[in-house]
Amino acid sequence: MSVFSDLRIQTVKQSRRDQVDFDNLGFGDVFCDHMFSLVFEDGRWQRPEILPFGPLPLHPSALSLHYGQAVFEGLKAFRGKDEVVRIFRPDMNAKRLVGSCKRLCIPPIEPEVFYAAIEHLIRLDHAWIPRTRGQSLYIRPIIFGTESHLEVRPARTFRFVVMTAPVRKYFQDDVKAIELKAEEKYTRAAPGGMGYAKTAGNYAASLYPGELGRKEGYAQVLWLDGAEHRYVEEVGAMNIFFKFKNTVVTPELHGTILPGVTRDSVITLLKDQAMPVEERLVDIDEVIDGMRSGELEEIFGAGTAAVICPVGAIAYKGQRHEMSKNSAGPLTRKLYDTITGIQLGEVEDKFGWTRVVDVDAAVSAAAAGD
Ligand SMILES: *Cc1c(COP(=O)(O)O)cnc(C)c1O
């Protein structure tokens, strides 16, 4: 029997949507009317609910607040000109969430449950999915330990919540490149740590160095490896790619780097276009030398929030190194256009990446179904 057979739906009396200024969306400033919730108690996930978005009761002694037992995901839904609602590669997020759960001793959410939760929620709040190009509906699932206890051990109760938010593009200006500071002192993740998991703690570790970088005028930190501060890992919430004259290079996944869905999409698209792409160790000196010589033609970050974001400069050892053009290069542009085109149903989805949500199906029927 499906976990959804007893889905309870409590809808808002009045939608807040009309009060939202869709011309000035931020990233998580406003949330849709409803959220989805499931709890883990007595050894199983149960009590599926859709309820008005709002605060949840939580013990101050909830284990996740003290010891960081929390994982999350981030994906997007789009409405194309054809009015079709598509979610981009949710199967990848579902799979990654299972991996993150394992690393954090959290009972996993099955991929079918993960997807069904999102689908139920989006059917109910589909009016919130923006129609303006560049905007989308960001979907944020999170799981955290709720058990009231202070011993250091995995919690025995958890909550899975899915919230959704209409968002603008992550970086306001889609042409201007961002500048990065290669971090020589602090590390985001160490070998054997949890860098590959999408967990709160990795972000906690990144906040202070991020603030220091911002004070110096750098939008994001470029993380180097934790052992030697020599090999490039990734950027805040994006993986990173370097386009040299003859090949595209990105750091290989070896446990300290988050396996991005966008990263995988970029690699797949490049291979499909017979572009040489290498996943390997990338020495920061190779990057700086390439910038100096012009051998390195484009640098871009790849992540759900920003999609593809050009990098215009990197600070390293107190020196600022600039790319020759402070805007998106041809490959950066092409990848951005291809991925967003697939997301909007304007470019052929030859890899079957998008999943269509039938938003016209009645929610009550969905609740009874499965
Ligand atoms: C989520 C995330 C990314 C990007 O992954 P996508 O699946 O492409 O959104 C990259 N790095 C970190 C640290 C992340 O948390």
C-alpha cells in the first residue's frame, strides 16, 4: 500500500499569490501557499500531509538543531510557452537524496515517494509557477531529525518537508560574469567527510569564508582541496568547468565534491556534441596559467539555481586574474540556452530529462489514487 493512501490535504482559505510582486522575485523571499510533510516515527515514514506553508512545532532539543542531521535537495519546475509544466531530472535529485541520507544516518525517502510528494504539491500550487522567462518554481525538499534528545547519536524521528518558491534567476544579470576567490585557508569538505552529501553542515562550514570573500568583492568562494589547497573542487552551490582551447575540464568526483545534476547534464551535452571533456584533478596553477596565456577560454559554474554562470575573474594568492571577456563565452551561452531550452520544452529533450506534471488532474483524484 502506498504511503499516500491516507494523504491529508488542508488547503489555505485564501491564496497569497495575488499579493506577490512577480516582477521583483528574490530567491526564497516568498513561498507558495502549501507545503508537504511526512514524518518518520515507529520505524517508518508516515502521515502524509499537505498543509498551509508556515512554521512547524519543533523541540529546542531536536537533535538536528544541535548536531546537524539534516539533508536537502534543490530542483525546479518550469512552465513553457506551451503551458506544459516540466520538472528537470527529479530522478537524479531523488537518487542523490538517498545517498545523502545514508551518509547522515537518515532513513531514506524512496524515489517514488519523493516524486509523488512534489507532484501532489505542484498540482495544488501550479498557479504559482511563473510564466516569465528566467523565472521558475524552486522546489526545496528537506529532511531533519526531530527527536528531542541530547546524546550524540542519530535521531529516531524525522520530518520530510517539501516547500516551493517562485524564484528569479539566481544571479540578476545574466550576462555579467561573477568573480571568485580561490580559498587558500579554509576548506568546505575534507577527504572522508561529507562533501558529496547535500547537507546543512557543508554550508555552515562555507559561511565564514564566504563572508570574508564578499567583503573583498568576490561573489563566491572557489574551493580548493582540503589536504593541499591545490586542486579545484567547486563553487558555493555550483560545480565548475574550464574550457581550454581543445578540451573542457571539470574536477572529478572523489567524495569531497557535490555531484551536481547540472554538472551531469553539461557533461552529457558536451559528449553528445563530441566535445572532448575530462573529469580529472584540476590544479589551480593550471587554471591561473591558462588565464594568463589565453589557453583557458571560458570558465563557468553549473548548478540548479543559476543554471550556467560565467566566471570573469579569480583571485588567488592576493592577485586578481581576469578572463579576457567579462561576459559569457560562446560555449557558456550555448549550454545555458540548451539546458533552459530543454527545461521550457523549446529544445528537443533527447535524453528524457524532463518530467511533465499534469496540473489539470484534480488534486482530490490524486489523493485518492496511486
Ligand atoms: C546543490 C549543489 C551543487 C549543484 O548541484 P545541482 O544538482 O546542479 O543543483 C553544487 N555544489 C553544492 C555544494 C551544492 O550543494
